[in-house]
Amino acid sequence: MKPEVFQLSDPAQGIRLDKYVASVIPALSRARIQKLISEKNILVNEHVAKASQKLSGSDTISVSLPPPFTPHHAAEAIPLSIIYQDNDVLVIDKPAGMVIHPSPGHPSATLVNALLSCCPGISTSGDSARPGIIHRLDKDTSGLIVCVKNDPARQHLANQFKSHTVQKEYLALVKGKLQPEQGTIKSFIGRDPNNRKRMAVVEEGKEAVTEYRVIKYLDNLSLLEVNLRTGRTHQIRVHLTAIGHPVLGDPIYGVKSPYIGRQFLHAHRLGFCLPSTGVYREFVSPLPPDLEHCLSLLEDRPVKNAHRRHPGKII
């Protein structure tokens, strides 16, 4: 499919390029326009330009919209750690680094591609771009995820997620000595208005509830058991950052760490009722080797007493 091209002319004198394009093609957000400019898909007089460039009435602007991304649904024989499966569901222990479904930045080698290989008849209802997927884990979060094989199982699990009866427990290592040792974080989470690639605590977001319990302190770090009562994008990472205790190694919401090459976040326990029988089952995934190694390195460090308390809304 060829890109869609717009030829624009006669802009108002002195108007910024991004502002002018937004006024002429209102369907494009300002962030989308700036991305198109940075990717050289918006030109002024056939030359690369900046978003802030001031236009003159004689300028001609071309806007080339790349065709929409079409997910790649090819089956790929990617090994999966399947810890349980029946005729309705699979429970998979996902490694860090695996993306859940195809996207422009990750068109293949995803969990969806692997599912299509091991379960050719997997459910594609709901969202055909994400066959078998009923919930998600971030790329660099390891641990348990349940996938559905058929439409009745999808609806059964969707109802459980909607009613918040699915038990989702994570292990997280965060910066600082989190106190009190047990608490609940409540806020509204939505897209960060200053960075569309991030989530943030915002008034117009969706309600999010996170419960935590400190397992132990490691100097100026806290190993937590975290339970999700809602399922918002990046919920644990956003909530813990909002109260001043970002997840160790998180490059987006916290800071990188010399002890771990990704965020220390692991989906440790997953419980739900099996669609076929209604019987509640719980599954557990131990910490993977990289997170165990991180803990061992930290436990061998000399203990320091200094720490900082951070304000935050903990109830």
C-alpha cells in the first residue's frame, strides 16, 4: 500500500509548521505530526524541516502518511515455557524481552507468533490482531500470563478480569525503604500529557488500585510482594514511581541499575477459575536467574544505614 500524500500551500505568514499541519489535517494529533516531521514524512518545499520552522505564504508542504501497520500473524516455532494447559487455556512463564503481540517496532518473534505455532486454532475473536491474548505483560517483565484457546474461554476469563477476581501477584524490587511496610496505593492512571509513550497519575485517568507488602529491606532497597486489584497499563511501575519508590532498573519510570539489565518486576503468582470446570487454580513462577543474581549481588553489599523517606499517597 502506498503512502497517502497531501500537498498543502498558502500557509499564514510566520505560522509554525506543526501548528499549520494540525490546522489543515485535524485528524492528526500534534504528537503524530511531530513524529512524521522527525521521520522526514513532512517536507517544506521538498526539504527536511523542523516542527518549529516558521512558514511563509509561498511555501509548499507535503505530508506523506505511511500506510497503517498490519500485524504479522505468521506462526513461528518459538519455544515457550508452558506450565499448564487444557482444552481452554495455556499458562505460560514468559521470559523478559518477549513482546506479547506484533507492533511496528516488533513485527515478529512475539508471544502471538509462538501461540499460532503451538495452537493453530487459537481464538481470534475480540481483537483479531492479538489471538489468544486476554491480558498482557510488559516486554521486560517476566512471569506468568494466561492465554485462551477458544471463544467461550475468552469470555469466561474476560468476565473474571472485569470483576477483578483474577489474582495477580508480582515481585518487585524498588528504590528506597518503603514505609509503611504494607499499604494500598490508589490513584487515576492515564496517558502522560507530556510524553505519550508513558503513563502517569492524572485526574482524567482510570482508577487504579495496587496493594503491596514489604518482604524485606536490602539496605536502601525494598523487595515487595505486589497485588493488582485493577489492570492499568504500567500500573505497578507508575504507582511505585508516584510514591517515590521506582522499580529498580526501570529505564522509563526510574533509573537504570548496575545490578540488573531490566526492571526488577516478575509476575510471580496467577490465580483464576478454569473455564471448563470453574475450579480455582493458582500457578507460581519462581524468580528467573537474572533477578536471583541481582538479589545475591545486593545481599553481598556492605549495609548502609542512610535512607530517604518519600511522600506519597499510601492508604
